[in-house]
Amino acid sequence: MLFGFGSKKKSAPKKGKSGGNPYRALGVGEDATYDEVESAVKRLSIKYADDPKKLMMLDVYKDQIFEDKLQKRMSGSLMPKIKESPYERKLQPKKRFVMPPWAQGIFKLPDFPYFKRTGIIMGIFFILGFITPTLAGSCMAMAFIAAAGFLYNRGLPEPVRDDYGAYGEVRPVKHIIVLKTVLINLAVAAVFFGLAQLYMIYLPLPVWSPPDAFVNASVVFGLWMSCLLFMAQDPNDIY
């Protein structure tokens, strides 16, 4: 006592009413969390499932531990293990895909209204090819014209309308953009037409898909991807 004068003695965990150490009885440390105590109780409950007396003691030990932790927290001697609450953490902004600089003048990701508008029109030609396979060639031609219109006007501001709903301005046609639009659609249509031919050579078609309808579906899908992903207008020269 003489040499220990002035030093604070570390208090041992209080024994419960049962006389034992509840932490030792459950096999957990004094800094165990709520979930760790619950897991220990569940594990021992399975082990002593046939012993009602021990099951009752497990609940008693759990209550004693929670009571002891509550008293320590109230007195300020129990510090939380988590330094920063997960609810107080700053929300990290979601990373969005950004087109690399070299592709910004060639490719452009579609927004939902444009995706929906083009999908409806091109979907009509896609379905018509299966309904009337004999008109598959006409469907591809109309899909090509529609895709060219979408691709040419992509990125341009909406035209101004007058009080009667009619367009109040006439935009000059840029022949270089028209040529670029046609070349992009021709290249994409040729690629998907070739893929469809290769598929029919090496793999059998389903019974419900005639060859003409399958080719039309492939080309129309390719034209849809063309007007969805490519950009014909120059972003720095949009009037």
C-alpha cells in the first residue's frame, strides 16, 4: 500500500448474481461488441440445447454483460471501438464514365430520351422484318434513312417553332456532315450484314426466323447502334 500510494487500481469486471464472470462464461473479451456477444450466445445455445438450466444461464450472462457495458458507458470508462460513425462519413461521389478526349468528336453516349426515341423507330423496322420477310429489303432501306436522320441531327439544338407550332427557321445543309453520316451508316450496316451472312453459313437459324428477316434484324440493330453511339456533327461547330 505504501509503494502503491497514489496509483489507480484497474477495476476487474463485476461478477454477476450467479457468482461467475459473465465474459469468461461466454468466452468473449471485455471489449466484445453487441454482435460478438450475441454470436457467442447463439453458439453456446446450440451446444447446450438439451440443458434448459444452462440455456437460462446464458441469457443471464448476456444481460449481465450488457448491464456492465451500460454502466461503463454512462461513467465514461467505455470508449467505442469505432472512431468514426459510418453515418458521419462523407458520401463519395459516384464515378461516371467519361469519354476520352480522342473519342469525344466521334462517339457520344446517348441519354435516355434519345435512346427511347430511336429505339421505338428502329424497333418498328426490326419487327416488320419478321412480320413481312418479303419486305425486309424495304425495311432496311427505311431504317437506313431513319438512322441517317437521327445521326445527322444528333447534338443539334431543337429548332425554333412559331406560335402555330411550325418550324420558324431553315437550317443550311452541311454536305460534309451528310457525307460523314452516310459513310458511318454504310460502314456499320456492311459490318452487321457480313456478320449475319457468316452466322447463317456456320450456324443454323431458328425455325421462326427466315433468312431475310434475320439479315434485316441484324442490319437494323447495327444502324440503331450507329445512331446511338456515333457523332456526325462537330461539337465545336454546332450552329
